[in-house]
Amino acid sequence: MSANPAPATDRSTVMRTLVATGAGNAAEWFDWAIYATFASFIASQLFSHADPASAFLATLAVFAVGFAARPLGGFFFGWLGDQLGRKTSLVWCVMLASLGSLVIAFCPTYDAVGAWSSVILLVARIVQGLAHGGELPSAQTYLSEMAPRERRGLWSSLIYFSGTLGIMAGTFIGAILSTILSEAQMSSFGWRIPFLIGAVIGLFALYMRTKLEETEAFEEASVEGGRRPEAPAGSAPENVFRQLATNWRQAAKVIGLTVGLTVVYYVWGVSTPAYAIHELGIDATGALWAGVAANVVFLVALPLWGRLSDRIGRKPVLLVSGVGSAVFFFPATLIVRDSAVQLALGMSIMLVFIAASAAIVPSVYAELFPTTIRTMGVAIPYAICVAAFGGTAAYLQAGMNAWFGAAGPTIFGIYTVVLLCIGIGTVFTLRETKGIDLRQPSLPQEKSTTTVR
């Protein structure tokens, strides 16, 4: 049994793995970002004009509903990835996500079909939610199993790196469209352009993923478990749930590591430019470009943190991230006042600390579970956590501002810091997993880690 997964040793295979995995992941995050960025235009076109404030909140509620579909998608695509292969799951996830973007791009307006426009948007977001529920767990499991064990932290940084490229692309397109199109043109057709682009990116990723090879870890587990990848027998539902129950501690750790990260990343990586525009009066174009600049800092930090974790371990890097994000949350908020430069500085400070966790949690998740339950073991708790906390972050942030007035941002900040503290506590429950062999077909994490160590 070789030390490294064989498929990742060929240079062309490595590039195909990175591009195919990254492109699909970028497409998912692009969908997420452009919905948040263009929410006000969606509200004005696909919901009733009678109450603009209610229409905007309804648009954010649909955003949350898409996240609520993630656990179901995580369960289905997690099962698919563990039974039929990581590649199969990756292909179906990106295909459905691309379809959802296409439907939103051509969704008829409220003036044309009434409430049916809202229904069509809701269905499209549910389809995307199902696909997104399986995308990240499938992608990070595939990437972690293909990576050389001594560079798994570095490889895993591709997940948030490619995702951030997707978010930056959405922000960049928003900045360009807001510059060259009038407000009326943006409301009429401009907001549809990014969703059409998202569908095209998804189709490219779909093409690339059909050319991927299956991971050696999955194929070895399939053979040792008495089934072949080309004719899988699959596990009976009771066996699947039994494996999940056996690994409940690992699942709880996935939630603990994710709960603060998903909210703090949404706040500082996605929504802060929109908040600066609507609440602080910063020029829209300047705020969007500030967001692009801060995310460039994030991109630079990601592989550096990933490589550092391969040298000193996962736990020290996770602790620096959690403590730094919690300590600097309010100081960074105070920096953001009335200029795009202040916005870029505040976002950059926070994103450097956030990057430390974001770079390596994909590898940490994979290192928690044995091969036979790895995709589903990550997918279900991760999807539930992101749905409950990441999916409601935008609604809660806007709602707290409306409910508590000037105190709203502070209350939401306290909420975020408390979640970050849960993540810090979770890190102390982890064993160091740097460099372990992921080809453990059936052993629970505690035993497999002990064996390797």
C-alpha cells in the first residue's frame, strides 16, 4: 500500500483534479455570492412591490430556505459519494447547481406572472440547496483523498481558495455592472447576467468532472468491503445510520468547528460591503471594490496557512484562527466607518484570521472519519450547521438591525463571537491528525488515529 494516493502522482491528473474540483466549488460559491449581492434587485423584480421592506426580507428568507435544503442534499449526495463514488456525487452536484442558476436567470417577473415568480425562485433555490449540500463535502473528501498526506493541508486550501474566487467573481461582476449600467437597467436585466454566467461556469465544471478518476481510498474500501465500484451493492439504510451513530462524536466536532466559521465568514467575506452601502452610506462601487481587495488578501493567506498546518499541525492553526477572529471582531468593526479604504482594512484583518481555519477545515473534516462513511459523515452535520447558522446569518443580521436599531450590529457581533468560542472549545477536543493515512475503510477515527500514531 503506497504512502500517497496513486492517481495524484501524475502531473496531468493533478491539474485535472484541481481544476475540476475547484471550478465546481467556485460555481457553488459564485451562486451564493451573487444571490446575496443582488438580493435587492431580486426583491424588486420577483416579489410584490406593495411593501419593499417585506419583499427584501422575503428574498433573504428564500436564501435561508435554500440552505435548509442542504441537509437533505448532504444526506443523499453523501450516501451517493460513499456508495457509488466521490466522482459520481461531484458530477450530479454541479449539474443540479448549474440548472438552478439557469432557472433564476430566466425567471419571469412578478409583474408578468404574479406570485409564481416567487415560487419559481424558491424551487430553483431548493434545487441549488440540495446540490450545494453535497458539493462541499464531496469536493473536500475527493480532494483530501487525492492529496499526498504530507501536503493535505495545502491541497485542502483549494476549497476556500476556489470558493473565494467564485465570490470575488460575483463581487467583481457586481462592481462592473453597477458601473456601466443604470439603476433601471440593473433592475430590468442586469441582475440576471451573473446567474447566466454561473450556469456556464457550472457546465464547464461538469465537463471537467466527467474526466476525473475515482480516488484510491474509495476503490480500496470498495474491494475490501466486498463490493466493486462498477457494481456497488450499497449499504442498507440501517447500516448507514449505524455508522453515523458510531461516529457521532466526529459529527459533533464538524458542527463545532463550522458553527462560528460559517457565520463569521459570511459577515466579513460576503455581507460587509452590502452593510457598508446600506447602513454606513459608503459608495456602492467603492464598497464592492474594497470587498475585492480584502478577498485578495484572503486568497494569499489561504495556502500559507494550509502549508503551515502541514508543518506544525492542524490544532495550533485552528486555535490562532478562532481566538484571533473572536478578539479582533469588534476592533475590526470599529475600523469600518465611512470610507472604502477603512472597509478594505477591516475586512482584510478579519479575513487573515478566518483564512487559517478556512484553509484546513476540509482536511480536518476528512481526517475525522473512516473511508466508508467519510462523505456522509461530513455532509450531514456540515449541511445542518450551515443551514441553521450560515443560511440564517443574512436574515438575522438584517433583522437585528431592524428590531434593535443602533444596537443591532453589536448584538449580532456578540452572537457571532459566542459561536466562535464554541469552535475554540471544539479544537481542544481534537486529536492532532496531520499526516494520517486516510485509507481506513471501516475503523472509527479514534482507533484509526491510534493505529497511525
